Amino acid sequence: MLALVLVLLLVLILAGAGFAVHVLWWIALAVLVLWALGFAFAGGGADGRRWYRW
């Protein structure tokens, strides 16, 4: 009985971690797209300012 509970707990932890990693991949992809759009739509002025301040 204890082994069954431990296996089910392990399955829940691994499934939750897999879901979290999947969500993080989508967030990373969205950030990458925003970063690329920032370079595409940067003003390109003479002072070399970027669209972000850091």
C-alpha cells in the first residue's frame, strides 16, 4: 500500500514538473518573439538608443 502511494505521488510530481516546464517553454518563446520584434522595430537613431532602457 505504501509503495502504491509513493508511486502515485511520484507520478503526480513528475506530471506537474512536466506541465511547468511546458509552460516555461511557451513563456520563453513569447519573450524571444518580443525581443526579436524590439530589434525589428527599433528606431535606429544616431544615438544608438534601444527600445529598452537596460
